[in-house]
Amino acid sequence: MVFRLFRKKETTHRALARTRQGWGGGIRSLFEGAALSDEALWEGLEEALIAADVGVDASLGLVNAVRERVRTEGAVDADAVAELFKEEMALLLDPADPSIWDWYDQPDLPVKPFVLLVVGVNGTGKTTSVAKLAHHYGRMGKRVAVGACDTFRAAAIEQVKAWGERLKVDVIAHQQGSDPAAVAFDAYQAASARGADLLILDTAGRLHNKAHLLEELGKVKRVLQRQDAAAPHQTLLVLDATTGHNGLEQARAFQEAPGLDAVFLTKLDGSAKGGIVVAIAQELRLPIVFIGAGEGLDDVALFDTDEFVDALLEDRQPV
């Protein structure tokens, strides 16, 4: 597997530490010593989920589903109810099309260069996430090129160049104010000529002029498709977990751009509201494929539904 060196369980457990302290580990305790027929119990569970940014509709639906299964399956203790809760939450998180994982978790990339377009609001950790992906693909033996398509900010270009030097990754960049589509074109040509396996494009994320931003992203995609009709092969939206539902509102702007495929959720370790993961899956209808938990290059993991719900509800450390 391409990402077999990601320490998924360790990173996921660490990322959810604050959430677990706030409510995750307390889910099981809600059921301990309480009568499962007590209405206040289920209302308390709904309130805990809503407070964790799961979202009202998803919270109510999750509680109702668990409650119905408790009734029909005859669960009588906290451990049994916790397992039902984990199963129902996993159903909310699993992508409608499981083949999404084929793009990110396989021995060989399906095309060369595989083009990964990274989008998101400035300040979400987008460029750092690009560096993390470049680092780990590099550790897998893949040759990576990065296109600095955020030409709006000189600092963004310099940041990509600095990461490139540190990671020994080819960076294709123009001057500040250049046409991002021109950078994308040159980056694709360079990646092809140099035999790169993966081309990651870091794009601008300003939202003061949404129409201009979406037009710019559309132009980048059209230029890429003149080189490869299937490019970009994946478009990854970077979201900051600490912004909660405000981040979801910002993300909806990017959904107007065609071809959004999945989410890289950053700064999950800085949020006590890990329920935002469920809200993303339900409200944006996008699968989360990566989570970030820290500033280090290794502080990233391929998202795993079962490991997420286990880490959320368990107090003990991962093996």
C-alpha cells in the first residue's frame, strides 16, 4: 500500500485526544449505571454530539438509530451500546463510493504523472499539507513535483520553494501575480519531462472574490485537461478542523468548482470537537481521506473509519 508507513492508529488516537477528553470517552460513561429507557439519557447523548459539531440532523439521526437497535437487539450494558454507537457512526463516515480509496491507497499510481489538485481557504494548513503528501510519497519511492499555483501571495511561493529544498522535491514556480494556469501548464510539462510519478498543485485560497477564485480554478483544470483529459485525477479540499462549522461554510464555495473529490482535514489535534468529521461527511457529502495532527511531516494519516471511531471512544493508548 502506498501509505503503509503512515502511523494511522497512533496519529488518529493522538489527533482525537482533546475531543476524547471533552466528550468521546464520556459516551460510554453516559450509559453506565443509567437505564436505557431513560429519556434524559438519550437527550444527553444528542446534546453531547451537537456540542461536538456533529450537526443537529446527524446527531438526532445517530441517536435514533442507536436507540432503535438497542430496542430491537436487546442491548443491556454500556459496552454493547458503545459498539452499536460505533457501528452507526461508521455508517455515517463510510464514503458512498468506496473506490475513492483506490486513488490514495494502492501500490502504484494509475497514471504518470498523477495530478493532485489541492484547494482550500488560506490559513487551513494547505501548503503544509502539500509538503506532508510530498514527503510521504517520496518515502514510498515516488518521484514528486510540486506546482506553486498560489501566485496571489509571494509568501506562498516562497513557502513551497522552501519545502521543496528541504524535501529535495522539484518545485515549478513563477513570479507573484503570474497566471496560475500558466504555472499549472509548466508544472505538468516539467513533471512529464522529468518522469515524475506525482504532481501536486498548491492553489490560492482567498475568498474575498469567490467568483474570481472559482474562475481561476476552472482555468487551471482546463489547462490540465489539454494535457490529459482525466486531469486533475483528484481534487483534494483542505479543511481546518478548529474552524468547525465556519469551515464548512467556507468549503461550500469550493463545491461550486466541478470535480471536488475528497477532504484533507488538518489540525484535528487542536480541536475538542472531532465530531466535525461526521458533519463533513454528511453535509458536504465528501469522504475524508487524510487527517493532520501536528506540524511535523509525519503528523498525517490516511483516514480509517474504524480506527477513528475506536480512537474516539477508547481511553487506552493504541497498541
